[in-house]
Amino acid sequence: MRGSGPTLAVVRQAKGTAWTQARLAEASGLSQGYLSKVESGQAEIEGEALTAVASALEVPVDLLAVRDPHFGTGVSCVHHRRRRSRLTAGSARRVEGLTQLVSLSATRLLEDATSAPEVELPDLPVERFDPAEAAQRVRGEAGLRRNAPVPDVIRLVEAFGIVVVRRDLGTDAQDGVSLRVPGRRPIIVINTALPVDRQRFSVAHEAGHLVLHGWQVSTGEDLVEDEANHFARELLAPESAIRPFLTGLTERDFRPLINLKLHWGVSIAALIEIAKRSGTIDEGTHRAFRMRLNTLGWRLVEPGVLPEENPQLIDTAVDAHLDKLQRSVPTVAGVALMLPEPFEHHYMRHRRAGDSSTAGAVA
């Protein structure tokens, strides 16, 4: 079996900034110069050398043999929702590598399961569709009334065949990422431990990237992020429906905003942005609101508890492998191109949590 240099680079970067070529060389007993040539495509790797690298990285050899045209292109197709000034280049590479691997695993798990839904994600490129119009079209295809709240945004996007996964992205400067490339499932990866309001907006934001920007190079430009934010606001709280409730607000009117948050499932910060965009508050009031949020310590965690929303598509696929197809954990881990221990950690939490329908079903 022969390994792929670009795939090796993606796997190494996904393990974090500490995993330099020098560290991998030390852990595998190979030279850094040789590994550098392998990753750049100037040298091949197979046999004992490939096994040594896979062992050092704690991944199956089969993963390192994957050849994917979207690995190692030198450009990113991963869309980030981040605080740009705080996300380092190393962290960005780790997140992008992790997203590529999760995308690969999720695609294989769903396509090899008997219950995998079709991908019916609308393609509404921003060159032809305004973000608000695109969001309304998605709401219509999801069967939502024009002015109704989205009860569960993860359920909504999963109904289109989009995979949503929670992972520790290794930085609090990153809320979520998305990826849509030919031959794989569109995927949204959300950072763990986000408050529900931020999680909902992040999922909607990344869905906006997938719908508006699709398979194109991620530039990270402010305009592209603004388009995804506009889509997310209109998807979760259409301006035409919410505008009357935002008229006449002052920076001390937080009780009405908390009530609106609980009804629409969007943060107070997002409601303030909608109010500014719709012209119901001016720039000075908008600035005063943001200063009050800072003073009250609400920039990261706001009052108003929303119901939890959890991904289900991958859980259902894993259950189909284990229960319907009667496969062992190591076999299903192999489908996902993972070793059994990390596979159980990341993809079997719902079974460990004591789900009576699945707990203890696998030997």
C-alpha cells in the first residue's frame, strides 16, 4: 500500500501545531527531509515507513493511503466563522485539516449506511441570489411559514442532508466551519461548549456559506462573512417579521430583547444587529447597546436559556452500522478511517450517554 503525501500533511496538521514535521520525524524514526519530500509529492512512502508514520499519528494506514483531489491543493475550501484577529495561521490549518478528516469520515459513514438521506441542499449562489432571498427560499423548502421561528436549526439543515458535527476546535477564536466539495457530504463542524444561541447562529451562518458560496475557495473576506451573517439573520428571524418589535428600542430595553430572544432563538447581540440593519435604531443607539452588553458581561454568555439542539444524522448512521447491519465497533471505525478508540470517543457518545434504545448493543 502506498501513502499519499497531501493526505499525510492534512492528518499531521489536524493533530495541532505541536505536530511539526520534526516531531513526526522523531516519533516515526524517519528523517524530516524525507517527510518533507513525501508531503510535497517529491517522494513516495509505503511499507514499513508508512506503517511507522501511521503509528506515530495514531491513525489507520488506510487513511494515509486516501487520495483526494481536495487535499494539498494549497488553497482552502473550508469556510470559517471566526474572530479573525484572534485566529492564528497554525490554528486555522489545524481546523481545516480536522474539518477535512471529519468530512471524509462522515461521508463514508453515511454512504455506507442503509438509512443515509439524499443530499438536497439548495444551490443559490450569491452572484444570483441576495442572502435574504436565499434564506427565505431555504425556509420555504423546509416548510416553514414565512414569519415563524426555526424550532431546531440543526434539524432543519440535517433535513437537507448536511452533516452537523460538534468537535473541540482547539481555539475559542473559532465558532464553526463548513465544507462542501464534490464527492463528499456537505458538513458543518461546530465548536463544543457554545451557548445555544451562538450555536444556532453559527449553524445558520455556515449553512449560508454552503448555500451561497458552495464549492469555492474560502477567502475569509469581510464581504463573504457579511453575506453569511445576513443569510443567518434572515433564516432565523426574518426582518419583515421582527422589525415591528424592534422599533423604538433604547439601550436599556433588555427585557423586550430577552423575550424576543426566547421566541426567535437568536441572541440579543444578533437582534441588535437586525435592528441596526433594518433602521429601527441608529448608529449611536447600536453603539450604546454594544457597550451595555460589555458592561453587563453578556458578550459571550447572555441571559435567556434556549432548548438544547443536538446533531442526529451521524448518530443515526452509526446506529445503523452497529444495530441494523450488526457490525463491530472496529469494523465501523474502519469505515470511518479511524482507530476504534478515537471513533468511540467522537462518534459513540450518544450510546454511552445511556440511550435505552442503543446502550450495550455492541460487543
